[in-house]
Amino acid sequence: ARGIDILNQFLIEAVLLSVTGGVIGVALGVGASYAVKLLAHWPIYIQAWSIIMSFAVCTFTGIFFGWYPAKKAAQLDPIEAIRYE
């Protein structure tokens, strides 16, 4: 595998994990909001832009914190990496 392939694989994995966490977080947040609405009779307002922004932040976080490990993995010789695992 070429270095760019390894870099892409690590970045895709980081973004998918971040977005999955974002989906779970949004679902829990919306669920908790509706629970508060039912129990405390408070009005809730969930706007689409806040959900979109949360996914954008999750994606950016995955790219930002996945870049360095992906870059280091892409620079490793695969045989040497396996030898020391």
C-alpha cells in the first residue's frame, strides 16, 4: 500500500468514529431535551443549524486529531511496523 492509501484509511477511520460519536451525541441530546420537555413542561427549540454545526465540529475534530497519527503511519515501513507490533 502506498503512503497516501494509509493516510486516507486512517483519516476515514478517524472521521467515521467522530461522526458516529456525533450521531450518538445528537440523539442523546435530542432525547434528553424531549425528556425535560415532558417532565418539566419546558419548551424546547432544536434548530437544524445546531445539529449541522455539531456534525461539522465532529468531522473537523476527526480530521484534526486524526491527521498526525495518519501522517506518522503513512511514513512507516509496513514490514518494520508489523515487526514491532
